[in-house]
Amino acid sequence: MQKDAIFVPAGVGETMNVLGGTHISKLIPEQSGGSCYAMEIIVPPGCGPPMHSHEIDSEFFYVTQGEITFTTPDGEKVGGPGDFCFLPAGGYHGFRNNGTVDARALVVVTPGVAAHDFFSAVDAETKGAIDVPVVIDLAAKHAIRFPEVA
């Protein structure tokens, strides 16, 4: 496990294209001893994943720019700068930028190994395209389920 502090300047980090958005890794699971994965996400207008569930990972979102609409079986909540959303493992959720400008958020995933591996695989396999069959196949291999294929 990493024993020294890690400082990551703005704009620096492993960059991945996932479902039309950009993920910039700030702390990968290997650096945290497998305890968490932290990233900045940039969600363009109209983008975001459909309802899904992480069997292993919980997600914490802290919105820093724009608005992100979080969807759960209980309804929708719109988060703006300074708003926080916790999405526990096992629960279905989705999020989308319904606004007109890019939304940004700091996302921490715990433990995060499955999520980091999934995002890396999606980036490598789709080369930035939104390829639903490939994403569904990769999701199943990384403990992520979509309600329509569960």
C-alpha cells in the first residue's frame, strides 16, 4: 500500500473515454491498497449511463460544475456544484447531464478495483464510441448489471 502522500495536479491523470464522457483517474486502486478509486468525470450534455447496479462498488459523487441528474428506483435528484450523492453497492442507479454545459464531478468508488478495470476495458474496447453490446458484455465481467439484462 502507498505510504506517501499523492498529489495530482489539475488536468493530470489516466484519461479514459467512457460512454461519451471523460474519466480522469486521480487515485487508482493499486495506489490505495485496493481500498478506493478516485476520478474526475466530465459529462457532456445528454450523456450518462443508464440504470445499472454495481455488485461490489459503492460510489460517492461530489458535483463541481454544471448539473447531474441522479436516478434511482425512488426517483430523480438534480445535483449542482457542492451537492453530494452516495450510491451504495447493490442499488440500481443512473446519472445524466440534462443541462447545456459540461458537468464535472469528483467520484470516489470503493473498493473500486472492479470499476477501474471496467472503465479501462470500455475505453480500450470501444475507443470512445458508445457500443452498447460491448459495454453490456464488459459490465457482466466486472460485477455490473443492467436491469433489462439482469
